[in-house]
Amino acid sequence: MHPVHVSFSPEPDVGHLILDEYTVPNSFSLRYPTRLLFAAAVGALALSGLTISPAFADNDGLSGAPAQESGAADGRTRFSYQAAPGQHLDDFYTVHNTGTTTQTFTVFATDAFNTDDGGYGLLNTDVPPTQAGSWVTFADGAKQVSVPLEPGQSSLVPFSVDVPADAGPGDHGAGIVISLLTPNGEILVDKRVATRLYVRVPGDLQPNLTISNVSAVYNGEVNPFTGSTDVTFTVVNNGNVALGATTLVGASALFGIPAGEPQRGELSELLPGNSQTMTVRVPGVPQVGYLNPYVKLAPTVDEDALNPGPLREVSRDTIILAMPWLLLGLLVIAAIVFFGIRIRNKRDEKNARAWLEYAEAEALRKAQAEAAAQAPQGETVGQGVGAP
């Protein structure tokens, strides 16, 4: 059986992070057929009754960070450069063996992308970069370098960034990666540490986040004064600058009256051309009929990133109905009962009048019949006796 190559990409909220065996947080990315191969391999081991042992014990560890030429860490959490097309840059990366065994690490650069949940992902180790990751080279122009280290030992890795002459203005994302391949039975696991790398090419910078595909669904409850609204929207980076954002999602009734509890959140940094779809639940929304859910977005720049200038806030909204169906149903039933009783009363009143009229006519008829029966022959009931 051929070994399965499992590769992990870096976590978006930190400059670098050590990734443990088989643990795949939501902000990480497994790309291409690797996910299927990994799942199939794990499933096969489980069906065969074999135990999957940890791929990395305490004796396997690695870390990396931006560094000065002296080899000392300089406090940077990312590589952020501003370079013109055709410009050459030199920098340093320190690799540290934090484990207890001698290991050979591979250091290389690759392209960055945003995962479906907005995380900062990097291509798999065996996928060649074509964007900013391809701008990075190591000693003698190599695309990667092997670094053997004793336990506790560190090594300074110089590298260069050569911006192409035709590079467009804006931010270009990549990452410097330390890779440690470790066999675990029939599975070859790639343990990686990554540090973000950004190159901003000056020119017409366009920081531009937009909101699209806004929709909402109202979730009613028995109590018409409670409920919630799920607002779904997509944030797209249509500009050429990497931006995060602070979001505010809420809802209003007629005349802009607030409805519910607005929710604040933070959007992970989006690279140019990338997008993220989010769903936010707004609680405490009453059943007011007309409802106007909205999304407001205030773009932000990472504290370690270069400032692109003024940022424009954006907002979008939509309209839905939050009808108090239970209350309306009860009102309809009450109306049916009310009008039903009223119609029945009118019908009973009509029938009573008809019965009275009939009873009076019948009594008169009987009285006349009795009077006629009692009158002497030759006399007409109701007429006087004539004179002789």
C-alpha cells in the first residue's frame, strides 16, 4: 500500500502554529484528493481492527518565526513587505527543533487562499505555487531547503523575494512553511508550521469589501414577542488589499424601530478576490409583521499589516415578514365564533317572529271557527239581526 500524504495549512489568527497529528481545526484546509485518501486509510485501519497510534509524540516538535540576520527572533508575527515590481528583498526565518530527536525539516513557500470559513489556508506541500509563493527562493535559487537539526537546535534560513515586473498593485498572500514528514504505519503524515507572508505592490490600492446575497429567515415561537432571525450574507473582497471587518447584524420594524438584539462579530482577514458566507442569528425579534434585517460592515486592517488608507463602511438589508401566525389564527377563530353566534342569533330571532305571527294567525282562525259554530242558523257571524 502506498503511503497517504496528509497536509495541514496554518491557522488564520496567529502568525505560526504547530499542528498536531490528525487534528484538523475548522480554520485549516485539506485540499484535493488528500481528504478522501486520508479518510479511506483511516477507515481501512479501523475495519481491520488496527489501532491508530499518535503520529507525533512529545519527541517530535518544530517551530519557526521571522528573525534578524543574527538569528534572534524580532517579534514579527508575519512577513509584511511593500515592494515595487521587479524589486528584490532579502529576509530571514529561524527554524527550531523543539523535540527530543534529530529531524530533517523542509522549508518552502507556497500560495495562500481563504478557506470556506474564512481561514487563512495554504496549498498542500506537493502542489507547486503559481502566485506570490513562487516569488520566494532560498539559497542558490532553490524552491525549498532541507534543514537537519539536533534536539533543541535552531537554524537561520535566509530567503529572497523577487517581485515580478508585471505584478499588479495590491496585496499578494503566501506563507513560509516548515514541513516534517513522519511515517505512521502505511500513512505518511505531513506536520507543518506556517508563517504568513504578504507582499504589497504599490499603485492604485483599492480597499473594497462588499456585501452580497443577503437573505433572512424568521424563526417564530409561541410567544409573539419573542423569536429570532437568521441573516445570511456573503462578504466579498472585490479590491486588491487584504481586509478584515467588524460586522453588525440586526433587524428593524416599521419606521426603523429596533427589533431584536443586534449581534457584533469579527470577520477574518480576506485576501483579494476571496469571499466568505456567514449566517448570524439575531435573537429577541418580536412578530411585528414587516421586518427589515440588515448587515453593516466596518473594514479593518491587521495591526501588523500596512495601512492602505481610508476604509469605507458598507451596509445591506432585506425585507421579510415576521407574522404572528398563532395570534392571527386565534383572531380568525374568534371572528368565526363571533360572527357564527351573531348569524345564529339573527336566524333564531327571525324564526321566533315567524312563530309568533303563525301563533297569532292560528289563534284568530280558531276563535273565528268557534264563533261560527256557536251562532244560530240563519245568522251570520259578525252581522246584526235585521228588523221585521
